[in-house]
Amino acid sequence: MPTTKERILITLTPDMAHELTLRAKKEKSPRATVAARLVREALDDAEDQRIAAIVDKRIASTKTWLSSDEFWKQVARKHSK
């Protein structure tokens, strides 16, 4: 049965192949499934790092901070107008 998923060819060092085999046996999953999950996790981590950098930049440039109470008071004022 054909798959809709894209296939790629990667070259693993012997150490990487061994580690992948061990993980696959431990998880009782095919090596390809474990490899795909590890790629997904790496991509998610990279995205998280990009978002964290944006957040850090915004936090550093914020000049004033509101407490939770102050924030909700301002929200209430805006909605009461």
C-alpha cells in the first residue's frame, strides 16, 4: 500500500544506528518510527527556542509591568465604556 508520507535517505554513524536500534527495541517500535519521532521532537525544540527568543526580546523591551489586578481593572474599564 503506497504511503502519503515523504521518505528520505539518511546516513547514520555506527553509534547512531546502534542507539536508534536500542531505542526502537526499548519502545517496541520500528526504527523508522523512532527516527521520525526524534526528528519531530528536534523540530519542535527548535521552534520553542525561536519563540523563547522572541519572548525574551519583548520582555527586555517592556517598560512597565502591571499586576494581575491592575490588568483586569483596565480590561473592565475598557469593556464598561
